[in-house]
Amino acid sequence: MLWEQEIGSSNLPAPTIWSECAPPAWAGPRPRCSINRGDGSEVKSDVETLSPTRVKLTVEVPFDEMKSSLDAAYARIAKQVSIPGFRKGKVPARVIEQRFGRGAVLEEAVNDAIPKAYEDALRTHEVVPVGRPEVEVTEIEDGKHLAFTAEVDVRPEFDLPDFASLRVEVANAEPQEADLEVQVENLRSRFASLKEVDRAAADGDVLLVDISGFTADEDPIDDLTGNAMSYELGTDGMLPGFDDAVRGAVKDESRRFIFTPENGDWTGVPLTVNVVVQAVRERELPALDDDFAQMASEFDTVAELRDDLAKRLVRLKRLEQGAEARNKVLEVLLESIDIPLPESVVADEVASHFEDGHDSGDEHRAEVEVQARANLKSQFVLDKVAETAEVSVGESELSAWLVQQAPRYGMAPDAFAQALVEAGQVPMAIQDIRRAKALATVLEQATVVDADGNIVDLKALDAELNPAASISDLVTMETPEDES
């Protein structure tokens, strides 16, 4: 798009770029509408397919159709200027043209008219845009018409498979005795005490360490400095190479290793990390008796506690089974469809991931691009499923989603809703809910079996986990990690 390009034979000033005017994808397809206004004027438009993922709209707007835009342009300019003898906002049109020229008015009017005409053309030709259009004004003939072109990426055309033909296998949901023992030990670990020991550090020990980072010139790095940090050895939760460097160290011993960041200000630069072990501590688990049951829960006996953990474990396994079904059905659905993707949209997604200016190399960039392509394909497919199934999002569903998501951000639902409104993110929330409901539509028709070949009834599973919910709630339900 080059607004600076000469506009027809006119010497009028070129309008400035206008903001995105494409209808949101969550709104779904818009009905076909006529652009004949019934007064003899008619906006003419045509669409040319440039590729499976890009089209070019050619639009011609008669000046009769621009009257409201011209009136609005005069009104906006009148409010912005001060002319002796006239109150602000009350400057006549002829005075504005005398002072600032007809071109200034047309610039304002064109900026107002193009988005409206563009949306009309989208509706007329049933184009579903992806991203912002590249607009070029090709002609402005004062008193006659405005002509422009708009190139925009679009969702490609593709056919959906028969959802009933989709079949996936998921793990059995029945927990084993070993699974219950893991839950019991996890609970004991939460109430464990730490005892300092005089021996070499081993996996599972909780270390108290001081960390300091340096460049090759021994200059300190503030971002790699920390004192009295508590860390469980063997969890790989620190810097890459930390566990291997510190394993086997004793109290007051120093260890060094080289760390090369993959992002941030020191991307690709080898740095030296010095670790001083201040203490080596091991966990002492409480005895598994009735006293522990009373301390760790609302139950009086270990038997009651184990029974409750067993019930929770069954729910957790069922949640895991439902989540696995959801993910695998989506995976199989996407694999069954071949879709060309708009390369410019993929490139924009990758660029936004590295917008801080730091790139960790070709391998990481390739991983980001693969994920961007997968996400975009998923959006295209689920949006089409939603349109085909005429999926809509009600106010109660949006409210339920807000209540579910708000705790993740440490906010009350009302405050979370207000934050979304202020950030302009409500359409994106509706879009997410709509896609979740679309996936639920697919899940209802797909065949899901467990490892033994038994049919998994997702509707029954959903009713069991949440009697007041529908299967779409299973799709948006908290992940098993959150549940645990």
C-alpha cells in the first residue's frame, strides 16, 4: 500500500493510513447485502483471487455515497480549528475550503469512507479477512467518485471431514494402587521438614545457595545474582547446567559452570556462573498416621484420608482422559485437512514472538514458526466448524468463562471483565469460547476408545465431573495439572 503514490490525475493530498477495519473473525460470516442505496447511487466492487489465501478488492464509491463522510469531515475540521469571527465547531464549509483547501476536506472524507466501503465489499463478496488490508487509492475525481483497491489475506477454502469418521485412543482412566501411593507421598512432602546434613548434595536435597554471574572479563551481571536461594536439586528448575555443576557439592563449597543464554541481553554470549552452597538439607517426611491425617486434612484417620485421595485421584484420571481426548481429536481433525496458510500472517506471528529484538537462533525460530502454523491452522478449522454448526456465544457462557479464568490472574471476575473491556480483549475472549464450543461439536461426533477398546462416553464423563455442565465445558475445563 502506497498512499504517497499519485492519485489518478488529481493533485489532492494523499490520505493517511486508516486503522484496521476488518470485521473480527469471531463474528463469523456476515449476510450478503446489497450496496444499492435506492437513490440511483451504487458502490461498485469486484473481487479477484490472487492466491488461495489472498484476494484483491476493487471498489468504486460515487460521491453521492460520500456525503455523510464529507459532512463528518467538515465537522471534524471545524472542531479542530480556530478562525476569528466564528465559534469553534461552527465554521461554515465554504470558509474551511477557503482557508485549508478542498483537498484537506477530501483527505478527511476519504479516511472515513474507505473503511465503510471496504466492509461493504467484504460482506457483498463474503470474504473472511485475516489481518489488515493493504489499501491503495487509485483515483479521486472530485464530485464524481473515489476508487481504491484493497489486498488482504483471507482464510482459504477447504472442506471439513465427517466428524463421525474420527477415531482416537486414550489411556484408561482407572487409577492403580501405585498412583494412590504417589498422591499420598506428595501430600507428605508438602508437610515435610528440612534438616541440614553434613554430606554431599544429592538429588532430592534442598540446597541454600548464593549465585553470581560474570562476563569473560569478570564483570558482574545483576540479572544473574541471587543470595540465600532455596532450590531442590534434580528438578532442573535452575539454569541449564546448574544441577550437574552443584551435584556432589558440600556446605561452603563453590562450583562454577558456563551458561549461554538463549534470549535476553546476553543471547549467545557464554557467561560464568559461580554457585556457593550455603547449606545442604534433606526432607524429613511426617509419619503416616492419624495425627498426620488430622494435621493435613479435615479427616480424623489415615483410612479416611486415603479414601478421599482415592476419590480425588479418580476425578483427576477422568479429567486427564477427557483432556487427552480433546487434544487427540483436535490433532486428528487437523491432520485430516490440508490447508494453505497465508505466509504474511505466519511471518507476522513469528515476528511478534521476537518483537523484543532478541533471537536465539535459527533452530528456535523454526520451532516458533511450526507452532505459529499449527495455531493458525487450528483457528481456521475451528472457525469453520463454528460457522458450519452455527455456534454462538451467549452472555451466560461469557460470564462462566470470566468466573473460570479470573483466578488465574489473581482477580475478581468483575475486575477481570473490566480489564478485558478496557484492553479491548472481549472479542478475543468470545472467539476462544466459540472455538472451544466448535471443538466440543467435533468431540460429540468422534469415536473415543480407551486402551482396552472400550468406548469413552464423553457426555457421561462431563455429566459425572460437572452435572450442571455441557460437553463444551469439558473442553474448557481446568487442565489436570490445575486440578491436581
